[in-house]
Amino acid sequence: MSHVGYAAGDVANNLVFSFQAMFLVVYYVNVARLQPVDVGVLLLVVRVWSAACDLIAGRMVDRRTSPGGRFRPYLLWATPPLLLSSLAVFSVPVVDGYGLRLFYAWVTSAVMMLFYSLVTIPYVSLASAMTADPHERVGLNSWRMGGVMLVQLVLAAVVSPQITRLASDPGALQGFFTAVAGANVVLGLVLYWTCHRTCHEVVPVDVQPLSLRATWEAVRTNRPLLVLCTSTLAVLAGQFTIVGAQAHYAMLVLGDSGLLFWMSVASAVSALVMVPFAPRLSARIGVRTAYVGMATTMALGALGIALAPTNIPFVLACFVVQGLGAAPINALMYTLAAACVDHGRRTRGTSTPGAVFATFHVSRKVAQAVAGGVTGIGLGLAGVTASTMVGDPRAVPALVLLVSVVPGVLVLVGGALILAFPRSGVE
């Protein structure tokens, strides 16, 4: 039950994160009528702000505990404002003033990312307190990654067809996005409560409150953590670039936003197939070797799209290949992050799970920032607007770069970087 309960927490997280990762660019450009370059800058800056919030949240986790645990209480008090702020993000007011709409988008996005940090840093740290076995941690994180894929699949099925159907009526599309975000609030509260009730902190976490300088030293001297963060930045910048650009790719290159659903099905089904095998694979060949293999698989799937970018069956097959690597590699990242906590305990005699997971999440947020900036600015430079037509000669090559070449190269680089991660503690 703990595996399912832990996965429920990340399903709730992704009612916020995957919803905005998959559709926020489309919403801002096609519904709120913001310029793509402005959207790219907004996503870049707000996600860097979110990285700073991760550090604040990590310090709070390391310095505070309660009878309910060190991590679990955040699943109760920080989750309602997170879900409500996500609703606000997808409710840009219908006003003529462009500056007012843009200002509203900046403020609501910044508030949402603050609470996202206050939920996700304790949540991801919780796995290190549920079990000390690295392969059991792979299992926990594999289940949650399976949940993420299911969320993305459901969101694609529900939302993507409506983008095409309601394209000529921005008011109706606005109402639809707001309704979905409102439903996410209700479902998210139930899922967070389930996670809180079923997951327990059983591994003693002896955290000594450290000064900011001592915390910085603990992070700076944790070489495995620095290696993991560098690799994560490259891999996820590639993955999030695909996620951010694929809706426009489906609309403008393949000619139907409804194909986003089938792209999500292709990657989600293959990812779900891999969920039960990830712990066995890591136990058999080692976490680090499995990580490199999954990165290579993801990269091949991404790069393959460039070979026939308008051939729908071939593109879907490439998304299947991507999915085979996507869920396992994310699970392996969190397993390696927990190993970084153990490394600090062994080498320095101090445990700082909040600081370690916050630093790890900073690399993830910077990856999101890079991907959001690259996607928005890339679309802007290609002249993509709400009125861009299918097959536009500037938009098509730009979108092929964004869903294929750029992410494929980044993921390959990230896979190679993890070879510097020490084997001890994870094999």
C-alpha cells in the first residue's frame, strides 16, 4: 500500500506540474494572447525563482520537525494553496490591457512555484525516510513515475482534443482550462491526504540544524550530488523541452492537436511497462549503468523524430522508445539523490536530506527554466502565434529542433555525465 500511497502524492503533484508543463505555453499564447517571447522569459525567470524556493524549503525541512514527522505535515498544510494557485494560473482575466494580463501571469506563476517547492521538497525527501534500501527506493520512485505517466496520459486525453475543437472560441477554451484546473484542486486534495495517511517515516533521520555556511559546505563537498545535479540538468532540459513543445508540434507539424493524446499514449504505455522492471534492472546491472542505458534509449527516441518528422506512425514509434527510458531514468535520479544523503552521512557525519534534495531539485528547476525559455523563445523566433497555420515553413523546422535534435543531444550528454557518479552506495 505504501507504494501506491507514495505514488498518489506525485499524481497530485503532476496535476499541477504536468498540466502546466504540457499546456501552459499553449494556454498563454492561444488563450491569454501573450507573446511567445514574453512567455519564454516568464518561464525562465519564474523557474529560476522556483529553484531558490527549493533551497528555502530544504532549509525548513532540515531545521523543523513535529510529532507528525519531518516531511509528512507539508502534505497537509502546503497543498491547498498549491492547488488553488494552480487554478489561478489558468484563470488569466479577460481584459484588454496586455500589460495587466502579463503581470497577472508573472504573479500567479511565482506564487504557484513557491508552494510547489514547499510541497515537493518534503515529498521527495520522504522516500529516504520510508526505507534505507536503494532498490526499494527504486521501487517507490518507479511507482510514482508510473503515476506521472498516467496523469500525463489522462491530461492529454481530456485536454488536447479541446484545443483544436475550441480553437476559434478563446472564451470557451478559457472556461475549459479553468474547469480542468478546478477539478484538479478537488482530486489533488484527496490524493495528498491518501499519501499522508499511507506513507510513514520509519528510517531515523538524525538531522543536526546547520548554519547556512555549514549547509553550503555539506552540499559543496558532496561530489556525488554535484555529478547528479549536472547530469539531471542536461537530461531534464531535454525531456522538458519535448514536453513544452509537443502540443505545438502536434498542431503545426502533424496538423492535429488531438495527436498529442496518442503521443502521450505511446510514451506512457511503454513507460508503464518498464515500471516493474526498473528495480530488477538496477539490481542486476547497477543503478548507474541502468541510468546510462535509459538515457541512451530516450535520446535515440528523440533523435529518431528528425528522420521523418511528419510520418505519424514513425513519430509515435519514437515516442514509444522515449517512454521506455523516461520513467526509469527519473526513478533512478531520485534513488541516486537518496544515495547522496547517505554519502553525506558517511563522510561528514551529518544528515541534511532537505538540503540535498533541495539542491537536486534546483537542478531540476533550472532544467525546467532552460526548457521553458528555449521553447518560448524558439517559438517566438520562428514567428509562432495563435494564428500560425499548419505547415508554416518557419515553424516546422523550429519545432523539429525543439522535439528532436536539441533534446536528443542534451539527454545523451546527461547520460555520459553520470559515469562520474561513484559506484559505492548504489550498487
